[in-house]
Amino acid sequence: MFDTPVTVNDQTFEKWVLKNELPVVASFCTPRFQKCRDLQPLLDRLAKEFAGKAVVTRLEVDDNREWARRYSIRDLPTVLFVRKGEIRDRVIGLPEWGELRERTAAFVEGRAPRVSPKPAPGSAPSRAPVVVTDATFERVILQSNKPALVDFWADWCGPCHMIAPHVEALAREMGDRAIIAKLNVDENPRTADRYGVQSIPTLLIFKNGQPVDRIVGAQPAHMLRQRLQAQL
């Protein structure tokens, strides 16, 4: 059990972040920036509070640029929320303690956060697919006044991982006009059964609380974008 942040580098990032059995809160920083220095005590506090439930890591990008390039880290600090090698959320800039704690708690518990991230001045808003569950599906998806695209997936599904970058890109591009969400069918079978999801990946588009489109299989990004745009 780790109650302090783990310092990682390009060589150890995969072991500690991508292959960790626990959820990981991975920070990208540089000591040259004041906001990065201000983030450190928040990470220390976070590691203590979530010890045994999540691992907090630090990577200094000045000497370790490989993973920052892979994940298109352009603004510092950036915090990624990673579970089983997949990015579930992203915070850019220096968050307040309450926001960071709530986003971490939501990430660990597999629910939608109760706060909205505040983008750093001069940077694009931080958006990532929302993780929904059987318990949160109605509130987050069906009661939304925005169209929603839900990716029904599972960790063992190779094609699901193939389209994951497409879904993340949709969240970045269209997250201000639509909800982009992911639901793990192994952990949330009730919702998958309710909508007749028999093969994965299956992506359902909802509007006004009703499913209006269904996409089955690993389809190209432009098709997903076109199908969602048709409902905006």
C-alpha cells in the first residue's frame, strides 16, 4: 500500500501506470512551473487519503518526454486518471483540492464526478468520456438535455480498445454539445441487457432519453462522428 506519490520515469511508467491493478492518478509536471509545485502537496494529500484504493504517480517531463508525447500532454500540470491502461479522465492545470478529491473519488468508485473541471486560463477545456454505471445511467444519460453516445465495452475486448481513442477524441471535440460516456458491460450487466447489447463494442446514441442509433463493432472515427452529429 502506497500512501505517498510514486515517482516514475519513461522506463517505469508502463509498470506503475498502465499495468497497475489499482486505479492510477498520474501527474505530469515540471518543477520549473509554479502550478506544478503547487500541485505537489495536493498529490501528497491525495495519496494518503486514497492509499490502498488508488496509486498516485509523478512524472517530470523535462527528463521523461516519451509518455507525455504519446498522450499529447501540452499543458502542465496535467493529471490523467488511468484504469487498466485506459484513460478515464483528464484534468489540465492546477485544480482546487475539492475538485481533485471528488474526481479521484468518482474515478475510484466508477461514477460520474459531481463537479465540473475548470480549464486552465488560455487552454482548451479538459474533456474525457464519462464513466457511467447501472446506478448512474439514468441520471447521466437518460435525463440529460444533450444527446449522448455510450460506448458499451469490456476490458478483455480487443476491438473495444481499438476504438477507445476514437471515443476519447469525440469527447474532446464534441463534449460541449453531447455527452460521451463509457459503460463496462462486465461490471454493469443490467444496462447492457436492458438495451440488448449482445456483442461489443456497441455504441448507442441517446436523445431525449431514448436510443436513436446503434453502432456495432469497431467502426472508423469519421463514422462515429457523422452518426453523432446527425443527432445534434
